Amino acid sequence: MKRTPWLTLLAAATLAACDRATPEQQIVNDAAAALGGRARILAVKTIVIEGKGTSYSVGSDRLIDTNSRIYDVAGYKYAIDVAGRRALSEQTRTPKTPNFSGQAPVKQVQGIDGDVAYNVGASGNATRVRNKVTVNARRADIYHHPLTSVRAALDPAAKIANLRTLGNETIVDVTTADEVSMTLAIDSTTKLPTRVVSMTASDTILGDVAAETSFAEYEDVSGLRLPVHFTSKVDKFKDTDIRVTKQTVDGDVGNLAAPAAAASAPASEAPPPPVTMTVEEVAKGIWFLAGQTHHSVLVEFGDHLTLIEAPNEPRALAAFAKAKELRPDKPLTVVVNTHHHFDHSAGVRAAVSEGLTVITHKSNVAFYEEAVRRPHTLIPDALAKNPSPKPLKIVALDDEMVLKDDTRTIVLYRILDNSHADNNLMVYFPKERLLTQADIFMPRDPRTLGYAPWVDNLLENIKMHHLQIDRMMPLHGKIVPYSEFLKVAKDGFDRSIVPEAPPYRFTAPS
Ligand SMILES: [Zn+2]
């Protein structure tokens, strides 16, 4: 048929109007086509992923960037009610490496229903999660899947922006209709989603972190293309690696509504418990600053004070204030950080904000240099709020360092061949015959349930240096006589349930 020119023009204009996707929308449309088409995606009601894999110990491995402390993940199941914005995850984690709370499997059941996040305990009782950061992270988790993220981006109410490329990925930022922000990356060749990233706040030394889930090995499932390999990272650190063994589209997921006990519980966030700090002068000029789970030790030198451990910001600030109160005329100038684990290092930034010198093992230097520069915008900490922070002052040791003046001597030793951390320091007070360490011997700490998988190794280290000790002054637990430590080192745990009985021997990574 011969068209008149104006009709041809009109047809072209109509086509353009229907098809007037922005470049950002076009990326999403391409991804939708690759996954099985817009109509198929919009028709999906539920997805269930089942699988197994491994989870890692972000912030509590042997070194900041190693992946040696792992958990076996069994019975992994993530059920999503796509339109209802509800999801329930289940998994059973079993430590594969020595763990101070034992080696038993732990089942985790966690849900999200709109704004209601909840955990289901072993008894089947649900409790509401009131921490806003966790609630928002769970809301975002629903979109850490190719189908849900692309489906949300197809919604006309979604905002798509900031189109860019990185290597072979095409990337857009998406704000969903329910106001979850995420970054969606798709493979520029196959157009299949490669990963979804959402920002979350961490109250660790990391601050603002990117939670990232990557998708690989797509297969055909019920008219869709879906991945069978999911890997997640917290910032640049490996978190989980799950292989899907079964996936079901539009199967029966049961009732994913939040249990009544959780839904009816208060939504407002509970204020953090106040810091309790007890002060015990263990020897002249040595104070055990205890209370709650993580302790510190304050040590007086001739012209300054030194704090051993700033585990987290609230305790670090309380310890700084306590130092001023105990010795108003002597400045606190030094913080010794025993090891990089996040529950022992989160106060390092507070120390830096006060201009203190940080003494730590040399393996932490690069990480702490980066950590003091990291943004903490989502939960601003003392350093983020400090308008003119002083530069980081860090003193690194290798296996040993003596801190000494006319009035006091203390010796820092790296605990060798220990699988808890490769850079963990013990602090020896030769005159006072005291030993301080973190995490290896936690006397009478109820969290350890009597397990102490590293005590033999600590004893070997003590013997190697011929330390003369009367009392153990730990950073978890109670001060106890050395005889109690010796007893635990000999028969303090059931070796049959700690299969890799100590002493552990590892070659430190180069
Ligand atoms: Zn630790």
C-alpha cells in the first residue's frame, strides 16, 4: 500500500511515542527481554530459591582480607511474595572452623513483610526487629534478585537514573515505588542482570557499606532465565556463596505475612542500652574498665595514659571520659588495638577523632588508614562529626613491642599460630604478673558456653615467652587466677565436639 507522506510521518511519530523509552528505561527493558519478557515477569507471583553453600566471617577472619573462617550453609530457602513485598529466609549455619560459642548448627529464620522485619527463634516465636538499618536492609534484600529488581524497575513509579558502563556492565540507579534505592548492573552483551547493590549502614569501623549480590549461571525456569549461583559481598568482603539446587516460580509459598506477635509489636527503634563501665584498680595505675561484653584496660605511665582496646565507639568514649576522671592531669595519648575484628576495632575511629596514637599489628595498618577515610554518613560517628580531625597516628608492631618508661613496662606479643586471628596481641605486665588478651580465654563469660578452642595455643605462646602470670585480666569475662586458665587449658572443653583440636598450626599468609 502506498502511504501518503503525512500518514508515514504520523505512523513514525506514533511509534516513537509508544517506544519513547529513555536510555535508562531501555536498559531495563533489555534486561526484562533477556529474562523472559516484560509480560512474563509481571505475571510472576512467587519465587522460591533453595540451595546450599558457604558463608564467611566478614570482619572476624584471621586477617581483614582472608576467607578462612567459614560456615557451611544447609537448608537455604528464600521465598518471595513478589507483589506482596514479603519474604522469608531460612538457613542452617554450621561453623567449619573453631568457634568460641561451639560447633553446633544454628538455624536462622528471618522475615520481612512491608515494614515489619522479624526473626523466628528455635521455639517458633517471632520477634520484631526494630533496628531501622536492619529493616531497610531486609526490604532491599527482596530486590537482590534479577527478577524482583527488574520487575521493580519496570514499574512506572520507579525512578531510573545515572546510566553508566563499567567494563562489560551497563549500570543504572533505581529507586523503587516503595522507595528502596539500589544499583542494577546488567551484562552489556547478554543483557542479563549481573548484580544488585544497595547501600546500608554498619556500626562497625566500615560505616557506609555496599551490600552486593551477584548473579551467575542462568538457566531456563518456567519461561524465565534465572541464575543458580548467588554470591554476596559486604563492601569488598565476601559474605555468602549459595548454589541453587531448586527454584520454583509460582509455587505455594504458604503464608508470608508477618506473625501477629511481630506485626503488633512496637515499630519504633529501642534506644541503645547505656554503657555501664565498672572500674577496678587491679594494681597501682592499672584499671580494669569492665561492664557488658567488651572490656578495656587503662594503664598509667609517667606522663601519659594508655588504653588497651577501644572495642566500639560508645565504650571507647566512656573509657576516654573515665581516663580523664581517674587522672585529670595526665593525658590519654595511646590506644592499643588487640586485633582487627570488628567488635574490637570499631572504637579505633573514635581514638583517631581524639588525636590518639593507635598501636596495632602491622597487618592492620593499610586497613585502618583506609578505615579513617571511609564515609560514615548514614550513621555519623565521632570521627565523621569531627570538623577538623587530626591525621591518623599509627604505630605498628610485628611479633613484639615493649612500652616502657621509668614507672611502667608492658610488653605486647603477637599470639602466634592462632586460628582466631593472625594479628591478635596479648599484653603482658611483667611486674604486676598480669596478662590481658581478647577472645582466646574468656573466663566465665556465658557466651562461650564452656568452649575454649584456643586455650592450648595461648598456653604455648605463654610458655614460649616464659611469662610469669598470677592473674588473667581478659577483655571478655572475669579476672581469674592463672590456675583457672591452666585448668581450662588442660580439660576445659570437650575435644570430641571441637574436631580440630588445638594447637592449630597455620602458615601465615604472605
Ligand atoms: Zn576476635
